[in-house]
Amino acid sequence: QVQLVESGGGLVQAGGSLRLSCSASGRTFSTRGMGWFRRAPGRERDFVAAISWNGGSTYYHDSVKGRFTISRDNAKNTVYLQMNNLRPEDTAVYYCAAVKLGTASDYYTKITSYAYWGQGTQVTVSS
């Protein structure tokens, strides 16, 4: 069992930055890939970024490449999403998620690869 709690969301102007944090409890955090998804108004929950269990591999949606950075600190049971050069279209509820054990990294972009989810944190980018 893994419990996830996101923080760091808020209101920011276009071009600004935010850092989201996801604090995890549970013994298996350090053995799982982790991901960030977002749901904008009127849209499904979309993949944003993912990271392998040891931080050695990262994956990004094309729309955030070069602007967002995912990282993790297994000693602190925390995964981060640094978001720079934010755009109004980045406005969404952002969710942290933990990958199902044994899932190949090829599937980290798939919502069905994730076993545990946080409650979400709102990010609003004004123009």
C-alpha cells in the first residue's frame, strides 16, 4: 500500500514557475516508478512525466519537454515536478501516481499502469 499526498500547486502568471511535491508513505515507494498526470477542465487525465524507481530514466509528454523536470529523492520518499515557463494551457489538477510493481517502463505513459494516486493539487496559470 502506498499513500500519496501532493503539494505545491497554486496560481502563477504565464512564464512563472512552480514546484510540485508528492510525499509517499509505504515501504515500496523506492522500488516503484512514479508519474505525474494532469486533468484540465473538460479533458481526460493526461500523462505529464514519469521517472524510474532509481531516477535513472525519465519520460515526458512532448508538450512539457524542456519546461518540466521530474525528479525523486528516495531517502525522503518524495517525487517532484519542477515546472518552468508555465503556460495557461498547463492549468489543471495535477496528480501524482505510483506504478504497479513489475510494470515495464515502456508503459509508464499509460494511466492503467498506475496502482496508487494522490488527491491532486490545482495549478492555475493566468495569462
